Amino acid sequence: MEERNALPILLTLALAAQQPADLRPLARFGDVPNVTITYYDVAGRDLSEIHKAIAKASPKDPVTHASLPATSSWTVGVAVKSETVANRCRITGVTLKFRGQAVMPRLLIGKDVPAPIIAAWNVYLARLEDRQAAQLRFSYERMGDVERAVLGSRCDRSEAAADAALAKLQEQQRAAFKADEKSQPKLEALKD
């Protein structure tokens, strides 16, 4: 008889049981082009130890100094093409280069970490990725707004138009993804 690892089945069942009420598929970093992920390592044999490791190793909020288990950010390079005819400049094209960055935890799994802890970690990690990838995707999918703002501007105002459109997008993202404690994924034991 073939011996199989029950962890993939346990993870699948755990994710199904923990699925959000809206049943939407989880966002993935692969959904957004040009995302670079940096990992920081954590270790622990139980949830308490892992929580402590995350608190120690994770990035900190610059204002509150609270631990941020995962973060994401983005930048956009803007290149404008224009032509001048009869001393009149007009913008003929805009190229936007979106780049996303994410910082995520990585659990160093020792042989003494129980399978239920690993399953809980995998659910937690999927939720962290969902939140960060959704934020990046939110901004990436609105690059057309930035392009239209630049195309609709005068040549001498294209940089200011791009800056204003990007600032507006940052505000929209903040409003859509509040950074309150209740909205953050939690590392917790899975319910049976």
C-alpha cells in the first residue's frame, strides 16, 4: 500500500473551511506583473512561538511601530511621448511601468512542527498574500486612469498630471484597504 502525506489534503480542507463568505478566489502575486517578493524568516513549534517570531522579525509601521506581518508597495515609471507642430506641443503617448514590492514571512519548518500548525500557517500565508496581492492588483488595474490623466494634460503639465493621478490612486487604495486590526489576517488554530 502506498503511503501518502496527508498535509496537502489537510490544507485543502482547511482552506475550504476558512473560505470567505463571498467565495471569491484568493488573489495571488502572480495576478500582477512585475512584483518582487522579499521574505523574512520566522520559526516556531507552536502558534505562540511563531507569533513572537513574526513580531520580532517583521517590518514595523513607521508611525505606530506596530508589527506588520506583510507589506506591499508599488511605484510607477512614467514615460511621455510628445510632438510639436507649429509651436504647439501635444502628448501622443504614455508608457507606464508598474512595479510592485511585497514583504512576506516564511516559516522555517523543522521536523518537530506539527502538521496542524503547518496547515494553519499555510492558510495564514494564503490570506496574507491575498490581501497584499489584492492591494497591488487594485492599483495595477487603475493604470488606465493615470494614462488618461497624462494624455489629457498639456505637455508642460504632464508630470504634475501623473503625480496627481498617482496620489489619487494611493488615496483610493487606502480607502479600499483599511489598515485596521480587524481587517488583517490572523494566524490561529484551524477550526475542526
